[in-house]
Amino acid sequence: MRHLRLAETRATMEEIRFPCDGAELSGRLFRPSHAPKAAIVIHGATGVPQGFYRPFAEWLSREGYACLTYDYRDFGASAVKPPKDSEATMAIWGLKDQPAAQEALETRVPGVPVWVIGHSLGGLMIPFQQGAGRRLSRVITVASGPVHFSDHPLRYKPVTAAFWYGPGPLATAMLGYLPGRAMGLGPDLPAGVYWQWRRWCTTPGFNACDVGRDLPEPDPAAVQCPVKHVAVADDVMVPPAAVWRLMQLYPEAPKRQLTLRPADFGLKRIGHIGMFNGRNAATWPAIIA
């Protein structure tokens, strides 16, 4: 296992805002102390604010990469109205917000290869985007795959059953948004995001149920650069089998697979989001290798 190098200088960080189809998104642009060897946009997971990725983004900048983190519309620092007034959906976050963030990075850090690191939702939507993937030099998906309720291990099924069939839909229907904070699940989410997320995860074929409605047909040639699919052995939310299923949406890209196993990094657990926690920084070189 390669040891992390000590930083010669701290990462420089700039707060930015950029337009996106009637919305304005909030982001943070991290730059290395010298000309970057690539520019990386981090497309985050559903319900995970950009601040969670800051230690990873700072580390990337110390490794010589420019890196953009951001929040989707009506969420986190990009929220400008109550979640019950939002019309955002998973499809809007993937089809509009993700390409806008990529374009914002390309504009601010021109002339270098552009990568995407997509965590969970962040890696699912690139094949549905119109043209954005063709400009990429590399894609890394992390814990990202078309998961179905049946994929979860037995011990985790009661949790997902409550989220999809119990208090989750009941509270969302009553309040007009998912009260994540009150339920101990993280930040609140717009109702449209929750309902579409629920439909995808409880329908065989995942988001294929929305193709021709909220989603276009996936473009098999959308991504032709190298793609690395990273799964996590102890991820109960998107187990490795669901991660490998995502490869079908990248048919023309050269692909590699990696499974992060906690013991390989001296860790007790990693889980669905733990790899981006600063305490688990030992996994970071393997993710971008």
C-alpha cells in the first residue's frame, strides 16, 4: 500500500457559483500550487453535500490536480428556497447540473485533461448526457450502480424497506419533501428527487423505467475514454454486483474494476460513503490509480 505524500503547500480553494438552466449552483474549486496535470469534477452522491468531499478534493490538489466540488440545485449550498418548493429530480441533477459543473470546470481550468469522479448517483448519468462524456479523458465511478431493493443483504433490507415503503414515503407525502434531518438520514431532499430515487431503486431495470420520459436513450458512444468502476466490499447500499452492472452503460469504453476491501487498507469498514471520509484516506491512491 502506497503511503500518502505530505503536502508541500496547502490547497488553494475558491468559492464559485455558476449558472445551470435557470438555477445557480455553488461550488468550490481547488487548485494545486503548480499547473494541474488534469482537472477533476466530483459528481456527488444523492444527499451528500459537497463539504463531505473537501478532504479528498484537497488531497487531489496536493497530488497535482485541479478539482471542483459542488452541490446540486435546491440542495446544500445551492439551495435558495425551501425543499418543498423545489421541482428538482434525480434526472435534472444528472442531465443538467452535472454537465453544467463539468463545463464550469473546463472554463476555469482550460487546456488540461478533464476527469469525472462520480460517487453513487454521480457515476450513473454520464451515458444519458448529451455530449459531455465525449470531452472526458477519464471516468472513475465509485460505489455507483443500478441497484435494486433485492440486491441488498438481508440484514439491510429492513432499513431500505422503511425508507422506500414506510416512514420515507409517508413523511415525503405529508411534508412535500423528504425530512432527512428529522429522520436522522442527513440533509433534507426535494420530493421529486426522493420519488424518482424510490422508483428507480424499487423497479427492475432501475432508471430504464424513465427512459423516453425523464431520460433520453443512453448513448453507447457517450464515453470512449478509460472508465474505472470502483466497488466496496462492505457496501450494503450498492453492493459490488450492482456496481458491475453499470458497465453495460459504457459499452465502448475500456473498463477496469476495483473492489476496495477494508482489511487491505487496515480499516474495519468503508461502506457506501466512507471512502471519502478523511479517516479512510488510505483508499484514495487506489481510487485514482
